[in-house]
Amino acid sequence: MASFVAEPGARMRNNSTERNIVCRVKNSFMTLSRHISVLLGALHSCSEVT
């Protein structure tokens, strides 16, 4: 009975960690895309100068 009660709590904790991982991946993807756009802008300005 105790293990049956503890299981949903563990599953909920798993769900929250999965959500955290998804949020972290989204944030890293957003920052990565921002860095890429900045790098592309820098490359573009450099190619314009030369």
C-alpha cells in the first residue's frame, strides 16, 4: 500500500524534471539561435567591409 501511494508522487516528480529539461533545452536553443544570428550579422558586416 505504501509503495502504491509513493508511486504517483515519484511520477509527478519525474514529470516536473522532464518539463524542466524541456524548458532548459528550449532556452539553450533560443540563446543558440540568438548567438548564430549575431555571428551571421558580424560575418555579414565583415564581408561588407572587405
